[in-house]
Amino acid sequence: MQTVSSPSSKAPVLRAARGQHLLPGLPSKLTQLLLLTDLGPGSIAAVECAIDLAGLFSARVALMNGEPLRSGHHPVRDELNPSPDADPARPALLCLMWEVRQRGVEVGLCTDTGHTPEHVWRTAADRQVDLIVLPDALFQPFSASANRAENSIEGAPCPLLIVEDQPNLPLAAGGSNFR
């Protein structure tokens, strides 16, 4: 079982652009990927990259809602969201999970929501993740613990792959952002 890294440990931060498939610095073996997404158009490149990597390595992907990282808010309790732990993005994540499965990738849904980097680290460690994949738009909360000169981040249990999307790209045909 993989243990949570100590806050003083450093993991590599890797960067990729949309469509980039082979990346220097990737672990030699990937069995589990954690894909953080806010389900917006800026996440398309990260989703595609995770699908490609999972296919290349026959790895499993766990989807995690990263919306709270971007927005800085936690779900609230109300009539439509009775549990403080309920994820309002769950239906969209389930649709994305179905689309990913249609492409031949083993994928599961992480019921936890990424509220803080530490929460993402704990989830990644609990799931024995080899690589965390996220869109550039969700990296801001992590950047405080990142050392840009060394391309590393403190406290992460595994490398992070930040996928940059090109601005002003058209949406996929049929209205789906994730095809």
C-alpha cells in the first residue's frame, strides 16, 4: 500500500500541451491515474491526455471533481443537495465516465471531491495512484507548494501532469466536450 507523502517530500510536476502523447519524466509504469476535472471546456485536453495514457499503459482512471479547487467553495446543504458530501457534479461525471468507457478505458468515479490539494493527495495515496492528471486551470491551488525552478511540488504522493489547453478551440461535434 502506498503511503501519503510527507509535506516535505517533493514530487515532479510535468507539463503537456493538448495532443502531446509522449512526455519525458513520466513514471515507467502507470496502473492508476487520478483525473481531476471541473467538466469545463478547459478540461478537454486533460481528459484526452488521461485517456491516451490509460490506453498506452493499460491503466485505470479514477475521475474526481476538481470544481471546488477552481471556485474555492464547498457544496452546501439544501433540498437538492441534502448531504454536505454529495457532489452536484456527479451526474456529469457519470456521463463522462460512460464516454471514457466507450473508448475502451477502465474508469471509476471517485466519490470524494477535491476541495484542497491535501485532500487530492490523500485520495491519490488511498487509491495508490501513479499519476495525477489535471487541467492547467485547476493548478492554481497547488502552485503555492510548487517549486517552479525544480519542477516539483511538495506533499504529493506521485507526479502531477498539468495539461495546458489551447484557447479558443471549437467544441466537439454533437455538443460533447469530451469526444
